[in-house]
Amino acid sequence: MTMSVAHGTLVYVQVMDANQVVAVDVESGLPENPEDLLEILAAEAAPLSTWFDFARAYLAAGNEKAFIDICEEGCREEVLVEVERFFGSKPVYEQIQFLAGLASLHIAKAREERDRQVRLDQLAQAQKLLNQAKAIDDQEQLVHLGLGMLHYAKGDTALARGEFTRAAAMSNNKSRNVAGHLALAALLFHQKEYKEALQLYRKALQENPGCPAEVRLGIGACCLKLGDLPAAEAAFSRVLTLDPRSADAHLGQAIIKFNNANVQQGLADGLKMLVRAFELDSHHVGVLNTLAHYCLLRGEDAKALTLAKAALEACQTDPTRADCLSLCARAHHALGDLTDAARAYQAAARLDSGLPLPHLGLAQVVLSQLHQDPSAAINASSELEKAIRAEPAFYDALKILGQLICDNPAKVAKTLPSFVDAASRREHDAGMWELLAELQAPSDPADSLKAYRHVLKLHSKKQEEVEKARADLRAKAAAARDERRAKKKAGAGGGDAGGGDDDLFGSEDEEEVEDGTAGDAGIPDYEIPARTLNNAAVLMYRAGAIAEAEDLMARAVAADARAAAATAAPANGAPRPSAIGTTLAYNAARVKEACGELLAAKTAYQAIMDTDPNYIDCYLRMACCARRCGSMPEAFRWAEKALSLQSGNADALALMSQLYHEKKDWTNAQLTIRKLLEAAGRAPRPAGEAAPTRAVLQLRDAYGRLAYGNLCLATAQRDTRLLRDQSQQTMANERLMKALYEYKEVLHAEPNNVYAANGLGAVLAEMGRLEDAKDVFTEVQAAAASTGGFIDIPDMYINLANVSLACEDYVDATRLYGAAMSKLDGSKQATVLLYLARCYYDSSDLKASKQALLRAIHLSPTEYVFRFNVALTMQEWAARTFRKERHATDPTKLPEFKQAKDDVALALRFFEQLMAKPTETTGLAKDKLQAHVKYCTTLMVQAEGLVQTADEEAQRLDEKRGRQDQIRSLAEAKRKLEDLERATAKQARLAREQEQAQAAHKKQEKLKEEWKLKQGEVLSLDEEKGKKGGKRKRGEGKEGGKKKKGAKGMAEEEEEEEEEEAAKGGDAEEDVDALFADESDDEAAAAKKGALRAAGLQDSDDDGVGDAEMEDAPGAGRAASGSDGGSGGLEDDDDGGGGGGGGGGGGLEDEDEGDGAAAAPGSGQAAAKRARRTAIDDDDDEEEGGAGGGGEEAAGVEGEGEEGAAEAGVTGGGGEVAGGVDALFADDDDDDDA
């Protein structure tokens, strides 16, 4: 067994047959010849584990031969048999230890070996030994750890990872061991899987808390790589606590200090840690490399080279050696030794192809020779691409590569994802985002514009930060100024002598603060680069954001002017000319042109040409401005000037071909296009020639081929009615096929060329394949829409509208023509208006067709075809108007006939004007015009008669309508008069009824008041009678007879007394009659009085009774009381009900009921009493009645017929009336008396 002591390692050997041990110091007590040691170990029967301990001690001392000898001796069969015989068990684990140890030695030699064959031989020996160990026990951890190390040395990390994973799940000599976790964690760390490696290191620490400090060192390294600096620093501190001499821990803490936010303090503290690590281990590769890197940062390149070479000599693995060579190359590069630098970079790249830094350095070295070797850019691009493959987010390599491949679309498309990823990682890096925007601009301008917007946002934020910092400095300066003034004022002590001059004139620093200059002195202006503003403005211009583009261009010009002023020449102080000043001026003029400011744009172009007469783009834009103004001759002059400067300029030839095309000069247009293609040796293929290869086709000018295809399409006669013979039709078909071929070839070379696709759809439409053409145009529309406004093809809308028109979808065609007009300027809208007029014409909307053609004539007055078409439209509308079947009473007939007549006259004038022009000018056949003139003349004569007839019909219809209107007016007046009369009568009746009601109400109130007075008189009479004679006997009447008893419940004492009083015929009854008399109707009162006289009744008073009924006099009631039903009653033909008049036959008769039956006196008195109480208590009742027991009005009942009689219920004799009235109007005092 071994035991660690303070000054060395001791191996203890048990003495055989004795209770003693021998301690051997493996650092100083090992014999030189291992044979002597083996003899001793064999003699003492030491276990094989002790043999292996001594073998490791020899290996640690550098004696590899002794290590090999001991391991081989321990693996001999005789030794193994003897050990098994002595100890009683087979030494399996010890044998595996020897084999694995020997294999590890061979693996270590293979790593250091430079000879490839020798290296392979070493690895083969290790493989053989490990296979032997695996055959002994496949479940032993040492076997798989050794296999993992072997595979890792071979470079097969996948197999190594598998072996380490299996080893982590196994045990070491039947005991748990964390060596498998640590080996796998180290492998994952080198594979940059730091999170998984950290988990394994922590797992190992949990399973064995007493593990060596190197485990925590691995935890710190993983945390450092993951960016968790606090955790990494804690782990390194714990390592230093366990092992203060750990150079790795000091190196880790130095790296953490270097990453401090305070750069100066971090560099100082990190350097101290790094020096301490160097003192502990001067041959530590990581320490030497870090020191070399630090020296490179400080510009001490020679020291960096020395340190890097020292690290290279000390390193043992290829990846580490590659790092050292990279540092050596950087030092040579910094010293200007490019040859040695390139050699070192190449060596580092060979050792570790996944290391990006050597490829970057090699690319920089190659680019330094670009002026001598034009192909250097290609070689540098290849190296940079390798660096990016190794590290996709390698910013330095991306930045250089982006500038090299910006003109190579294939390479841009290949590496663009790396740029996007790098930009997303560096959200606040304006330079990276601007580079991404430049690369995206040709292929994806929409995303490029988004990137530029982000760049401008970052620059604006930086400007805000600068302004804020300036404001803070100004605030601090102002505070300091106020503090100085306060101190100065305090020092003056209130006197005028101290500081008087300073107060009067001020100090220099105060004046600077007040001017705002002192606070800004340390912070320079932050200027957005003019180039960035210009590029963003160009993209916004292409996207249609003209206002934003104009603003950015103005800012770019101003920024460039400020930059030029800041870099004035020292000789005369004049500003140096800007490198991009001309470009900025040209782009600003282009934006003005897009805004419609043609005069300002032309002035700017002229100013550029005055400064730089060879700036050909300005000549071309002047031609475009002239064409937009409608001056084609001027446009041709400017284009010819451009060609005179550069006869083969592609842009000038393209513009000239467009001008010839618009002029319909097909011959010159074709010649110009041919010159455009021949300028690069790309003329169209003659008939019969083999089709060019794809490589050749990619070199052709797509624009020239498109122009040639458009020319063939335009010259193909598409109206078969105008083709005079078969040869012309054949020629038209050939031209369509040529156009189709050119469009297809362009699409083969550029599948995303929407202009070629649009031309292909146009050819398909001309060939009658409308559905296929519509599908193509729809795809073009979708592709153009997906660009976010960067591609806009108005012709596509026109073509799609033409297809819809051919399919008789007039609504969709009208919409598409409108969309096309919104995207075209005024010079090109006339043709679209012609198409729109045709759409209206085919849909029978001739008025809209006429208006569209008139607008087209206004835009293009010299187009005689528009005049012919508008005349034809007016002629057709007039003819249809005259032929239209109408109803006899149609009011629009005469106005439309008059308008048709005017249109015929105007159409005739148009046709006559066109007849006067030569055919070469108008392009119209004379015979056709003559036919239309003849037709319009005939139609004009017919129109005269038709208008006259329509006028007469309109007059007759107006007269008829006038008579009908008069009749209707009279009837309406009569109806209104009758309504007025009815309303007046109704108002009068209502007024009378209201007056009567008011009068009745007033009369009722008056009667109530009079009755109250009468009641008071009756009460006073009763009191006088009581005083004179006292009470009478019950039943005693005026003539001494006794009163009959009435019905059950009605013979009360009070009623008998009232009957006796009534029989006397005193003044009270007369007052009651007078009270209920109706003065409103004298004639009715006189008639009723006559009826009373005829019945033998006397009326002592002249007052009348009620209008509707007569109340019996008291004497009459008494005279009739002895008979059952006398004939003295009165008939009332008007009223439906009758009331009892006298005691027997005094009741009123109703015609509907027949004879009235007399009721008992008692019940008649009670009913009369109830009826009178009801009539008097109802204040709202407008009717009134007499005092007798008769009709409805006397009882206050509104019903008629039987209902009125039933409600009245008055059948008692007149003798009981007075008593009933007294009972009805009795008050509380009367009740008390009763």
C-alpha cells in the first residue's frame, strides 16, 4: 500500500513470515535496476498491486524502461500462476492494471510522435494491450477508460464518448469510482459542450466530496466558458484553498479579472494573477499563451513571440499546439514577417482544422498581396469561409468576407445565414447590421431595408446618448460655476473691494460655460455616416417611401459637407472634395425627380455635369425627364449625347431602345437592342443554331433579352382580321415564338425574374391560352407583392385586366385597369384609358367609354386613334339611343335624343377632321373614315326628324300631364276643404260641449250651495216645531189617519216623522221643489207643469223642475197614496227609465218596460234616499235632477232604458221626499240629534 507523507511518497512492503513492514521512499530509495526490486518483491510475496505502485513510481521518475519491465513481468503467466497459488485467487484486476498502464504509455507516446507511421504503430500496440485487458474482464472500468483514451487519440471522439459513457456506469475493482465521469466531462469540455460537462463535474463532486481539487477546477473552467463569472471565481477560489500552488486556478482568476467592466483595473489585477501563475509553473502552456496574448494587446510583439514559442515547446496535444502556432503567427504578422506568419497559420490550420483564427490570419496575409495578385481575393474568401464554417458567428471573419463577396450572389446566398446569426447575436453592433443590409440588398431588399432601419435606430440612440452626456457635463459645469460664484460672494464679505473686477468682467471659464462650450469640449459630435444615410435612402426610394428617402438624402448631403469641412486641406484650409459627394448629389436629384420636381432635378443633374462632364448617368436622367415631360426629341438628344460619351454603354443603349419602342420605330429599336447584346458578344441565336449551354446563358444580359422579347411581342400582329394573307399570319406566329423563347431563356437563367414571367404570360394570352396566362400573371402579382413594394410592374395589371376583358369579366378588368393607372405617370395613362374605354364599350356602358376616351385625348392630344374611337363610341351610342324601344310616357326620350343628336354632330366633325389628315399621320384608312362620315350624315338627317317627333310627343304628353295634374289639384283642394270643414265643425262642437259642461258644473255648484241654505232653513223649522208642540204620535198624519207600515227594515221612527211633515204640505217641500228646478229649459218646465195640472196636482211655486223628468208635488203624492196604481203617472218617450212619482201610480213609465209596478212606500222612500245621496255626493257628475222620485236625472243616474230605471229605484210617494232629502244632506249635527 502507499501512503503520502509531507516530503515524499512511501511504499510499504510486508515482510514475509514476520510482523514487520519495510517502507520504501519512491522518490529517493528506488534501485536503479528494477530486477533487484522484482527479486525482493517475489521473495517477500508482495501483492501485484505493490508491483504496480513501484512501476508508477519509476514512470514518474522518467524511467519508462523500468515501468515497462515491471508491467511485463507482472503479466507473465508463471508470475500469475504463482500469485494465484499463494494468495488463493486469480489477480484479474492487477493484470488489467498492468495492461492498461502499458497501453496508456503507448497512447502518450503516440500523441508526442510527429512521424505518422510511428504514431500509428504506437496506437496499434495500445489497441492490442487493451484488447487483452478486455478479454480478461469486459466489465472493468479501466478497460473502457483506456479504450476511450485510445479512440480520442485517434481522433474518433464519438467512439471515445461511448467508451467513457460506459466507463462512468462501471466500477473500478468492484468499488465505485468517478473517473468515468471526469473523463467524459473532459471530453465534452473539449467538444465545447460546457453545460453537459459542468453537470458531470458536479455529479462527480456529489458522489465523492473528497475528490481532488482538479474536479473543482473543471467546474470553474465550465462556468467561465458559460459566462457565469461569479460561479467560476468561487470555484477557482475553492481550488486555491485546497491547493494554493495551482497554476490553473490562478490562470482562471486572471482571465476573470481581464473580463472586468473596469478595463484598466481588470488588466492590472489579471496581470498580477497571471504573474503568480507563471511563478508557480513557468512551463504551463495556458499561462504562456495568455501572457503572449496580453503582450500582443500591449503591442509588445517580440515578447509575445517568445512566450508563444515557449508554450509551443511545452505543449503535448495537437489542439494546444495549434493555439500556440496561431499566437506565433499573430506575432510574426504584427512584426511584418508575413512569410513566417503564413507558414505558422498554415501549420496551425493543419493541426486543428476546426480552429477559426488561423484561417482568418491567413486570409489577411493573402489580402495584403491583393495589389500584386488579383486572385488573392478569391483565396482570401475561401479561407474566410473555412473560418466561418468552424465558427459561424466569427464576427471578424464575417466582416472581411462580406466586403469581398458583396458582388458574388452565389457566395452571398451561401454565407448569408451566418451573417444573419451574427447580427442577431450582436444586436447593438451597427457595423454588423449595416454589412448584413448591404448583402441582403440585391436579393432581399425588404429585409435589407429593415436592417438599415435598425442601423439608423442604433445611430440615433448613440446620438441621444452623446447629447445626454453633453447635457450632464453642461449641468456639472454650471453647478461648478455657481459654486465658484457662491464662494466668491462669500469671500467678498459684503464689501465692494473684494472681487470687483471679476464681478464686472467675469472669468474666462464662466463665459465658456454660459456659451455652452465648456461642457462639450470633451465630447465630440456623433455623426451618422453619409454612406449609411445614402444607402438607406436608396432602399426607401425603391420601396416607394419617397418622403423618407428625401429626408435621408438631405441629411446625407449635410453630413458629407460637414465631414469635408472637418478634413480641410492644411495648405489653404479649403475643404477636400468628398469621395461620395457626386453620388450623393445624383441620388438627391433622383429623389427630387421621383417627387415630381423635374425642374429641380434637371438643375441638379446639370450642376453635376458641369462639375463632371463624363458622368453619363446624368445624361440618361435628363433624357428620362424630357420623356416624362412629353418631349421625345429632347429625350433622343440627351440619349445620343450619352452614347457619344460611351458608345457601348449598356444603360444608354437600353434607354435608346425604349425610346424607339415608344416611338414605334421597330427597326431602330431592334438595331439598338442588337447593339446592346453584341456589346458583350451575346446576340440572339439565329434559326437552326443549337441552344446555348446554361453556363453561356448565365453570362447573357437579361435586360437585353427581355427587350428583344418585348420587341418581338410588340411587332407581332395580333388582330387576325387585319392579316391580309397567310404569310403575314405565319410571320406573326414566328415573332410570338421568338418572344416566348427569349422569355423562357431568361427564366431558365433567372427563375425569379418577374419581368420575364410577365412577358411569358403576355405571349400565352396572345396565343389564346387565357387560363394559363391568367395563372402566370397571378403568380407574378404574388411575387411582386411579396417584395414589399420594391418590385412594381404596372404592365402586369394591364395584362391581367386584358385577360379578364377577354373572359368578359368586366368588373375585374375595370378594377385592374384602375390599379394600373394608379401606378403609372400621366404620360402612360392614356393607353390604359384606351383599354378601359374598350372594357366599358364591351360592357355596353358607352357613356363611361366616352368619358375615358375624352380623358385619354386630354392626356395625348396627338393620338388620332383616340379621336376615332371617341367618335365611334358617340356614333354607336346615338344609334342605340334612337333604336331603343321606349314606353310612350318615357320622360328621358327627348333629352337623350337631343344628346344623341349632339353626339352624332360631334362624331361627324371628328370623322371629317380625320378625313382631312393624311393616312400616314392618322394611320386610318380613308374608306373606313368615309363610311363613318356617310353613316353619321344619314344618322344626322334621321335625328332631326326623330328629335322633332319626340318633341311633339313630349308636348302632347306634357299637356296631358298638365290636365291630369289640374284634376288632381282640384280634387286635392276639395279634399282639403272638406277636411277643414270637418275639423272646424269638430272644434266648434267640442267648444260647445266644453262650455255646456262648464255651465253645468257651475250650476251644480250653485245648486249645492242653495241646497245647503235650504237645509239650514228646514233644520231651523224643525227646531221651532219641537219647541211649540213636542213630538207627534207615531203614524199620525195631517188628517188624523195613521201611516201604513212599509216593508221590513224601512219603518224607522225618523222616516215616519218625515212622512208626517211631508203630509202637511208645508213650505219645506216647496223649497225642495224649487231647489231641484231646472231653469235652463223653460219650455220643458212649462210642459211638465201642464202635466201636473192635468194630474190634479198643484204647484205652489213658480220655479221649474228638471229638464228630463217631472217631480211629483207633495200633495199629489198624498192624494194618490191610497190606490195601487193610478193613471196619474206621466210617460216620458225620451228617457229609458222611470221613477216612482206618487205613493201608488205616480211612478214614471218607460216605453220599453210597459206599465210600471208600484213598490211599497217604505222601499220607495229608502231607494229615493239612496239615489239622491248618490247624485249629490258625486261632485264630478255634470247631470242634475229634480227633488221628486222620478227619472234618471233626478236620481243622478246616467244609464238609459232599464238600467237607468233600475239604478234609480225610485217608486215611493211624494210624501217621503222631504224626509229622504233631509236624510241625504244630513250632517254630523243632524246625526247627533237623531
